[in-house]
Amino acid sequence: MIYPPIADLLEKIGTKDENGNIIPATRYSLAIIVSKRARELGNDENSALSGDYDEAMLEAIDEINKGKIKVVSHYNHDEEK
């Protein structure tokens, strides 16, 4: 079994609807978020993970799982109308 389960990660970066129900994110968005955070960690010269992108990816997944990463959407539904 993969730890943490992908479904758990998708819920952690998901959004909430008007009733407060969690809408899980897509696998694509999870991949993008993990890769962007891993790139940040791997490019940080002051980090112990500098240049080690495999370890940086694992750290990014761990940060999401622990709730250290919050995803903010810049999408505005009012602009569609």
C-alpha cells in the first residue's frame, strides 16, 4: 500500500463547497502542487534537500499530508457571469 494514500492527499488539498463539504482535488492538480513544491525545496541552496529532487518530492508529499501546505485558488466564479 502506498503511504500516504492518494485519496487522503487529494482531500487535504481539496476545496470546500457552500455547505462545508470537502471537494477532493484531481490527481493532476496534486501532481502539479507536489512538483512545484519539490522544485522549490530542491532549488533552495540553504536547504539540506538542495539538488536532491527525489528527496524533495518525498518531503513535499509529507508536507501536504501533515497539512503544512495550503492551496489557494485564484479562480473567481463571479468573473464568469
